[in-house]
Amino acid sequence: MRRRKSATVRSAETVASSAADERVRRVLQVINDSGPVVGAPAPRETSAAAPGEAEVLDAYSRAVISVMEAMGPAVVSVSFGDASSAPEHVGAGSGVIIAPDGYVLTNHHVVASARGLTVTLADGRALVATVVGVDPATDLAVIRAEGSGLAHASIGDSASLRAGQLVIAVGNPFGFQSTVSTGVISALGRAFRTREGRLIENIIQHTAPLNPGNSGGPLVDSRGAVVGINTAIIPQAQGIGFAIPSATAKWVVSQLLVHGRVRRGSLGIAGRQRPLDRRLVRFHSLNHDRAVEVLAVDPNGPARQASVQTGDLIVAIEGRDVASVDDLHRVLAEWPIGQPVALAILRGRERVTISVVPVEALS
């Protein structure tokens, strides 16, 4: 009888594990598909408007209205604490639903050390939520609300963004549900330090006004695709907001859903994307015109031991082109920790190859 019971338990565990794997596979498929918000009202036609509307609404206004009507149902308020306590005792931020069965993308700092998470939908429904995984290095987190068949947003391609491009921020500043603000991309490839001193790299800078409570909400392009997750502002500054690029978010989400955490190799450097002089590109026959500039080197890290220097420009890793910090992260995420990796570096006008042994990055 004991053997039969044990076999039955193992069989049940196998079935449960298979079901979980299948759910993660479905979620990743949804995230990697491109398209409009699913389960939301169809956006208005932006290429033409009725004569009356055309006199009032210009193309800019119609684009923003169209995006907001489609995106609104996928943007949620994320709160924690005792809902019966005073408002100042209840934390709040924003998030965006990325899969119909309740997976929500938000900031790590919104849910860090949170208890009693609640996700409030645009229609007022409040759903209990739990943390799936967090990545402090990118200030991203995935939580899951207890719901199904929810409207969800499409994650777009941040690699195609250009300075000056229209972007739209949607969130819940100061608890005001579904607030929209607009601006343009100011710069790409920024890096800044959080209040805790952590350096976050490859950041989008934009001018869409953000306020406390916008954290974790989506930054959207004119087609309604999420191109970033809003993460920070500079106090007393005007028109300076920051967002984590969607390319980074996609990679982090897949790691969190599959492994529960992001396990990445570290070279012990901080870097940013930088355009290359065309003469350097031609001289070294490079396939791209961007590289990762080394901003700082950890004095106790593997890069310092390998003689990597501040100001070096990384153009390739293990023969793969490097045009952004994300390119480095992708290779290091797959590379065996402890195995040497070859960096192709421009130092002045010279191209050198340096072997570095990555270590596991600390969370």
C-alpha cells in the first residue's frame, strides 16, 4: 500500500510540474508575439477622422487617444499593505498585464518587501497577487494576479526607438487611476544610480511627465506597443523621466518565469551604449556603429584582473557583435560562469582582445 501511495504522489507531482511548464510556455509565447492589446476595445482609426473630429483633433491627439483607449485596460495599480489603514500606510505603484492569466510586469522597488499585494484593474476589480520573481539589477519584477482572460499589452521593440520619437506614459500617479502623459524620447543608453547606489544601465530618457505612482507603468509608442517600463524621476527636475527598455524587460521576464531569478555572469564593469566614429568603423571593418563604453571597473572584479580599463570600447564578445549593454547581458546569461570569455576592445585606435573569466553577478 505504501509503494502504491508513493507512486501516486510522484505521478501527481509530475502532472503538476508539466502543467506549470506548459503555463510558462504559453506566457512566453504571448510575450514574444507582437500585436495590439488583447481583450481591449479596438483602437480608433487614426489614419482618417470624421469631418467634425478632423477640425478638433490633429494627428497627434488622435494617436494618443487611440493608444489610451487600447492600452488602458492592460494598465493596473499595484498596492500593498493593510487596505483598512490610512492611505499613507498603503504603498502603490503601477504595472502592465503581459499575459491573459494575470502576469504583470512592474518595478522591483514597487514590490520589494511588500506584503499583501493587490492588483486593481481599470474597471475597478481588485485581485490578490503574488510575486513570481524580481531582478534588482534592472529594477524589474513579475507578479501574478489571480485572474484569467485579462486584457494584456504587447511588448514592442525598444531597439528601434529614436531620439525625438513620441512616447506615452500610462500609470497611476498619486493614486489617480489610468493617467496618461506624453513626451518624446530624449536620449537612449543612459545610466544612473538609484538612491540605494545601484547603477542601472541602458536606460531610456524621456520627457513624458512622471510622478510617484507612475513607477512600473508602461512607456508606449504611437502604435500602442510597450517600449519601456517607467522606473525613476529626478526630484525637482522637469521633463526628465527614465524607463527600462522593453528589450531588457523581455529577457528578464523569460528568466524569471523559467528560473525564478535572473542568473547572469558579471565582468565587474559598468557601461553604456556609445556611437562610434565612422572612421573607426571603417578602419576596423566593424558591422555596426555602436559599442559599449566602459564607465567604471570594479577593483575586485574579473575585468580589472584582466586589465580592462575605463574608456575601453567593447565591440564584440566571443565573436558576437556588441552594440548595447543588452548584447553583453544576453551572452553572459548563456555563458558558463567560470569559463573565459573573449572581449574585442577598441583602445584608442587599436583593437585588442582580452580574456575575462565571468563570475556570478550578485542580486
